[in-house]
Amino acid sequence: MAKRLIPTLNRVLVEKIVPPSKTTAGILLPEKSSKLNSGKVVAVGPGTRDKAGNSIPVAVKEGDTVLLPEYGGTQVKLGEKEYHLYRDEDILGTLHD
């Protein structure tokens, strides 16, 4: 079984961030209360090329927190962890504090 996945072309490997289901005081939160479809970039591909052969790099880098579309991506399971593989253009944006 593979231990590491390196994306090809303009693909990005993302680990989705699961919001907490209860507060520190133990109060259960409804599922919709803090639903922000975000994830942390684990690995990025080298990018793609345009028709002239020039390299187009991926817009995000490893460690970025990104906003993901509600649907899409390819689910990948490596070991016990679950990841999603997206094309660079499918990522909606980056999130900053």
C-alpha cells in the first residue's frame, strides 16, 4: 500500500478540516452551525503547461488553508487518513486569519 501520494500536473492533495461537533464545555453543536468547506493542502503537483510550452505553476502551496467546492474532487485513502484530490482551478480560494 502506498504511503505517499505526489499529485501530477495541476492537482492538489487536500486534507479536509472537520469542524468540532461539541464545544469545550460539552455542548453538542448542530451540523450546519459552522460548516465551512475548507481543507489544508498536503501536496501540490508541479503545474501544467500552456500551448507555447511555458510552465503555469499551481496557485497554492503546501500548508495553505483553502476553501473547497461543496462537490467535486476525488476521494483518496492513504493508510487510515482520508484525502481529496482537486484540480488547481477547482479550489475557490485561500483562507487567512
